[in-house]
Amino acid sequence: RLQEVRLEVLKKLLQRRVENQNELDPKRLDDHWQSYQKAKEEKIKKIQHDCTLMLRKLIAKRKNVMGKLERRDIIKEYTDFESQTYAPLSRIGYFPDNNSERYVVKSAYLNTFAGLCELEASLPDSVTQLKIKAPKPKYTTTKTGFVKRSARLEVVLAQVHQALLERKNKVKEPKKPLRFLEKIEKPVPRPPTPILENPSIEEEETELAVICLQRLLRGRAIQNMMFEEKEKRLELIRELRTTHALHEDGQLLLKAEEQMTLALQQQHDLQMHKLSLMEKHLAREEGRALANMLDFLSKELLRLQEEQKIHAFVMLAERQRRMREAEESGRRQVEERRRQKEDEIFKEAREGGWWDLQQRTIDSYLEDIILSSLENTAEEQAREEVQRMAVEINDIAYEMESRRTRLQSEEIVAELVYDFLIPEADKMSVREKVRQSQGKHIYAAHQIIHGAIE
């Protein structure tokens, strides 16, 4: 019996375990299904978000296909109620729900009982106690309260008749003037902005010649007009000369002073005109000389920098060449030593015993190994030292170039000017003097030749 009871208990336990397992399996499947569904929804949301983002970017690019930069139009933003001025986007960092409590109305009349009582007492009785009166019927009704059909028709006919009379007797109202109509005057169009171009020397000379010719023509016209007016009023002039003969000396003095002032004024105008022409020519020549000088200095500065770089490269190449020569000489010396040792070994082997020969061979082999290792280490250390020094020199040169101040640049430019331009200017002045001194002789020779030909 005990065994049977145990078997029954085991059967029940197994059956319960199977039932629990059957209950847990669907739950696990549901959990896996839910997790997969969540991951799927998240992926779909991400894809939709990326799609909307790309669509926004494409729309923004389509608005400005040519890629032109546009300034911010503040007036357009304030006129458009869909712009970010009135409705900023939350993805930019603005959340309209923040600090929403400040818009909540907080009043003691609404939040407390005493406030509500006070508010109710302040209101009139017509607000709290309504008195509604039933309206009187406009037409007759029956005892039961229903409206007769004939009464309804009479009311409708009366309304139609009243509407027809109002339309018939209606007087057309004159159109009212617009209250807020204002005439907007268009601004006067501005004249085009003049553009002043630098005239050439030939145009300037022709313009000055034309101005001089115009002055001569105007002066001649004024002289002719004065002569004609003088001829017309010749009798009055003679009369004045007879009446004012006594003041002739004073008039002569005044005329002499007037002529003197006019002559001085004309002379001053001519001098000022000549000075202005000279100043223009000098300014043009100075500008040309300064431009050439600055161009030359910039080119010389670039040339010096390139020369310094080339010099550094040459020094590095020279070091490498010397190192290679030293390596080659070391190899040759090693080869010579090896040959000498082989000759000595051969002589000793021919003259001496075998043990001494073996011992000496071992010693020479060890010495060769030690010497070769020493030479290799020394060569590597020398190469590393040379490369390190080259890098340090290059860094120092670049650092000096970057730390160079404006004063140092001006000093370099001044040295360049002193070294290159001043000797060149002296040469140019000497050449000009020689050319001027030879010009007289050349001119005389030309005159003699032309005279002989004629």
C-alpha cells in the first residue's frame, strides 16, 4: 500500500509539473513575442523618423536649389503666423508646456469658500434668482394649446407681405466713403549712381586741351560782345569822357591796378595748373615705383624662404652623403683587415702549429664580431643623432617663422630695401645722368646729319 501511495503522489507531482510547464511555455512565448513586437515597433518608428527627417531635408534643399545664401527676413517671419516666431519647434529646444502654471488664474474668490460667498453677495439678485415670464402667443391657439393651420398660414402671409413692402419701399443708400483709405504716394525714383572711371593720360590731355580751347572761345566771345556794346554806346562814352576829363588820371590808375590784378590772377592760375599736373605725374610715378618695389620685395622674400629650404635640404643631403661615404670607407677597412687577417692566418698555418692557429682564429673571429657590433651601434647612433638635429633645426626655423613679429618683418624688409633697392636706385640715377649728358651730343649729331642730308 505504501508503494501505491508513493506512486500516486509521484503521479500527481508529475502531472502538476507538466501542467505548470504547459502554463509557463505559452507565457514565455508571449514574452518573446512581445519583445520582438516592441523591437519591431521601435525599428518602424526609427525608420519613420529617419524618413520624415530626410523628407524635411529634401524639402529644404528644394527650396534653395541654386544653393544661394539668403538673409533672414524678419518681416516675413512676423507676417507668417506659421513661422517659428509664433510657433517654435520643440525639436529646436522650445517646449510650450513648460511653465504652464503661470497662465493658471489663481484667485481667492474661486479657491476659498469665503471668497465664493463674498463673490455671490456682490452679484445682483437678477443673476442668482431668475424671473422668466412665458411669452404671449402671437396668434390664436385652441383650448388644448395647439396652433391652427389657418393661423400659421396667416402669419406666414403677413411676413411675406411685410418683406415685399420693405423691398418695394427700400431706398438705395449711397455708398459710404472708405474711412481708412489713404493714398500712398510712390517715392520719387532715385537717379542712378554715377560711376567715375579713371581716365587715361591721353584722355586727360585732350580734356585739358578742350577746356583751354573753350576758355579761349568764351573769352573771344566776351570780347566781341563787349566791343559791340561799346560801339552801341560810343556817344555816351564820349560824353562821359568830356564830363569826367578831370578824373582821367584816377581812372588810368584804377585800370592799371585792375590789369595788374588780372595778370597776377592769370599767372597764379597757370602756376596752380602746372603744380596740379606735376603732382599728378609725381603721384603716378610714386605709385608705380612703390608697386614695383613691393612686388620685388615680396618676390625676394619668397626667394629667400625657398633658398633657406633648399639650403636645409642640401645640408641634410650632404650629411647623408657623408654618412654613406663613412659607411663605405668602414666596409673597405673591414674588408682590408679581413684580407690581412686571412693572409696572416694562412702564413701562421703554414709556419706554426695547429693549436695556435685555432686559438688565433677564434680570437680574430671574436674581435671581428665585437668590432662589427661596435661599428653598427656607432653608425646607428650617429644616424639617429643627425636626424634628430635636422628635425630640431627644422622645428626651430618654423618656430622662428611663426613667432616673427611685425617689427622683425619690417627690419627684414628694410634690410632688403637697403641691400637691393638703394644700389639699384643709385645705378638708375647714374644712368639717367649719363643719358642726359649724352643727349646733347646725340641731338647735335642728329642736327648735323639732318643738315648734311638736306
